[in-house]
Amino acid sequence: MKYYLVIFFVSFFIFLQSIGYSENLEEVKSSEFKEEDIEEIIVTATRTETPVSQLPDSVTIISNEQIAQQKATTVFEALRSVPGLNIRQSGSIGRQTEMTIRGSSTSQVLVMIDGVQVNSPTQGFFDFANLTTDNVERIEVVRGPQSTLYGSDAMAGLINIVTKKGKGRPKFGIRSEFGTPERTYNESISSSGSIKKFNYSVDVARIDSDGRGADDDYDKTNISSRFGYEINEKTDIQATMRYNDSMVGIDDGAFRHDPNRFSQNEDFNMNTAYNQSLADWWGHKLKFSFADTDLTSIDRPNPGTAETNSRFRLDTQIYTGDWQHTLKYRDIDTFVFGFEFENQSADNRTFDRVLINRGWYFQNQLKLWDRFFFNAGVRIDDSGTFGKDVNPKFSIAYLLKETDTKFKVNYGKGFRGPTLNQLFFPNFGDPTLKPEESESYDVGFEQYLLEDKVSFGVTYFNNRFSNLIQAVDTGGFVFRAQNLGFVRTEGIEAEAVIKPFEGLTVRGTFTKTNTRDGAKKELIRQPRKQGSVNINYRFLDKFNINVDDTIVGNSRDGTNGGGITPPGRPTIRTNTGVHKLDATLSYDYSEHLQFYTRAENLLDIQYDEILGFRSAGARFFFGIKLSM
């Protein structure tokens, strides 16, 4: 399938270029390193276009300019500097990569690609290992409970990856880079633009890597696209698609290397949205999305053993329909209501189950005197399996214009429905399980000085997660899913941005998190402290240097299954954390040609983000980018 898709999109590029170059092209200077002084707009936090300055929520937007400056190839690398986020990769390139927010579990963070929910219906979390930044316009992160608008899995927050929208005359780009010592090749071909009422963006990318050692090879093909058509001034249609086919060598677990095991992932998700303005005060959006994941894991027998070939395959799908209405009264009040239908299914040839959920959501945004911003909403979810769940949220922000200070307070409840595995998997699942629930609040402020050349903010957060679903040993190493867990997390997030003079931007973040379970023990893989510093300097009009320094403190990690330690694996102990220094230097030879070099883990520090899975050492990349 992937080869036909590649041939189709390359042919599509050539066709569009022939249209684009049939007229005289205007000179367009690259803007990937230019910070525009315009107010940031976010959609994810409220389902409507809202200026960040009017939001009570804790939000972070990673722009396309920031991604281009650091030359981040994966979404999780671009997210490392976001406060409150904890990223954990199981080794080198292509290995499983998890993410938590404010001390949550990985399955309590909702991940969307262009609004398509992509969390696994069986495991609950999303694996970021294969999600690259190709054709990504921006990444929106909202911290705190978001179940009021998005339902299950958004207990601790959500991450939405937004694909580029084509605009202007058709443009064409080629990028190629080589990395060592793992012999990594990364190439992409892209095109974007608009032709009358039609707009498009398409990107085809390929990664090949030898990895660090035996059976660490990784290869990946990625296709991403977005198409839009403006029917008239009040109606348009948008469609996005992302396809991934990847293969990577994997191990049997922590401290258990296996040179004969590999995993193949084939992911496809698409989203179609119909937007219509019925009146100046009334608009609606009808959206349909689909996400499919086909996972195959093969473990060949080790040489000289009597082992047999082991093969596992799992196919999951998520179908979602959403009908949203937005009503506005002048520039004062915005009311959003809608209905969402979701169908999740999983099939591994012996396990074939379906889970259906319906949700009704309501939200009111009130703005008074350009100072007071109040959001209130509630969502009702109804599943035939685990029943109904009601989740409200209240948020208030007050902007003190005289000092350019914003104060904010949020309170909300969230839930996470049991996964298909937790409900139905043979000898493990329990159909009577209840949803996990959360009650959270945060309070903070943001300060802007010197015409926004200096800004900083601090937020205190407090989360109470209850009814957590855990695997419990019922005797003889027979584990069953049960509602037993209870966790409290609290902490402080701080961030600052300084622009001392034109071309130089310094960003810093710090997060301190305290976690405790029902037994008063600190949660595993949750660092107490972590922080980052990003420095970006544009100089001589052709050079750009970007430095990212990330430090993650100590955490508890390890395993002890029901009090008995598996062979070759340690009991709970301290993981000494992470110190990762990355740097990128770019040179614009002309407005169409750019050379760059990137160093990852420049200090060559050895560390495990997950104990037992050694991360890659120093890596160096050299690339070239051609745009027309």
C-alpha cells in the first residue's frame, strides 16, 4: 500500500508545481526563523478560536518556527521543554515513547492529530515513537482536566498536533539529512499552496537507521496531507490524512536484550470537517474521523535453543463523529454545545471487542470589559459498558491592564473509561470496572513587561486521581484488572521568556511535582524536579543557532511483580535522571537553499529515561533543505 501512496503523492507534487510555475513566481523569503509579534490563537482549549491572553487554562503552543529552529524531527523532542510534561523513551530511535502531564499516568493524557483521537483502545496511551514533525504547523498543549470538552483520557490534559494549511502560490521543498554514529538517513519531499478556492499541503518522508547495536534497525515511511475547499464565503470543507509504516527491533523488556525480535506498526488516521456559518451569530461544524493501527510483533527463536517462532498481531480502530454548534452574542458571550459519538474496536484474532460511547458537551465563554474571562462547562458521557459520567469545569481569568498581569484559576473533573483490554481481555479484564476519575484545580499568574520582551508565570496545581485501574495478582501470578488505586499529585510550574534584543530569545521552564499513592509511596517514573533552557539566536541575517538544555531529576523506577522480582530485573530503585544538551546551527546560503548541522546529547551522557533501556549517546546530523 505504501508504495502506491508514495507514487501518487509524488505525481501530485509534479502536477501542482506545473500549475504553480505556469505564472511568474514572486520572491518569497523564508520566514521559518522570524518570530511574528502577533497574538497567539488557540482552538484546542475551548473548541473556538481564542487568544491565549484570554484563557484561564495553562497552555503552551509549539510553533512551526520553533520546530524549524531546533530542527526537531519528532514531536516528542519538540515537546521536551513544555512545563509539566514528562517524556520517557524506551531506548533509542523508534522505541516506545510515553508522556505524562503533572504526575498523571500515560493513559490519562489525550493525544489528537488534527482533532483525531489516537490513544490506543487497548492500552490507553499513545506511543509517540513514530510521530514526526513533518508537515506539522503547530502543537497545542493544554494542561489540566479537559474531559468537559473531550471526554475520556483527558484527565490530566491533552496534546493536539495540527497539520499545515497550504496558502499562497504552490511551493516545493526537499530535505535530506544524515546522522552518525547510527547511520541515520532522513529525507522528505513536500509541497503546499492554494489554487483559487482550493488549498493543500502534502509531505512524504522516509527514515532509515542502523540503530546502536544488533537488531536495533529502524525504518519508517510517513505521508501527511491536508486539503481544503472553500465552497462559498460561509462554507468550507477540510480533510487531513496521516499514514505511517514503521519497523523497529525491540527487546523483551528492561535489561532483557533480544536480537531476534521486532515490531511493525502501520497507522492511518483521517479527519473530514464541514464548517458552515448559518448566521453572523451561529455556526456549526460536522466532523468525522477515523484512526486505524495495525501492530505486528515477531520474536524469532534464539540460536541454539528449542524456542519456536512467536507472532502477535493486533488491529484497532476508532470511529468518531462530532457535531458542534457555536453561538455568539457580540464580542461578549460565546456558547458551544455538541454531540460526539465514538466507536472503538480491537481484534487480535482471539480477542474481538467493541466499545461505544456517546457524549454531550456544553460550554459558555463570557468576556467582560476585556478584563474578566469566565468559562464554565459540563459534559455527560454515556457508555453501555461502564455507565454515565458527568464532568464539570469552571475557569476564571482576570487581566490587570495597568500592570499587564493575568491571574487565573481552574477547577474541573475528569474521567478515563476502562480500555478494551481492562474490560474484556481473557483472564484479565472485568466488564464491571468503573471509570477512573479525577478532581483538579490550579491557580497562577502571568506577567508581561517591557512590551512583552519579558514574560514569566507560575502555576500551582493539585490533582486527585481515584478509582484507578490496576493489575492485581489474585494468586499464582494470575492478574486481574481492579478499581483500587488512589493518587495525589501537586506541584509548581514556572516558565519565562526573555527577548533582550532583536534576534535573541531565551526560554526557561521549571516543574516540581510531588506524587503519592494510597500507600503514601512516591510514584515510579515521576521525577520530583525537571527544567529546561532554550536559547535561539538569529544573527548576520543568514545564521541561526539553537541550544536546548534539558535536565530531569531523580525518580523511582524498576519492577517487582506482586513482590516477586522477575529474573534479571531490579526491584524499585533510584533512576539518576537525565541531562540532555542539544544544539543546532543553520546557514541560509540563499532564500531557497539552507545547510544545517544538529547535535543531540552533545555531552554524550549515559542515562535511562526508563530504567533498563539505555538511551542513545551523542549523535550528529548534517542536512540540506531546498525550497522553491
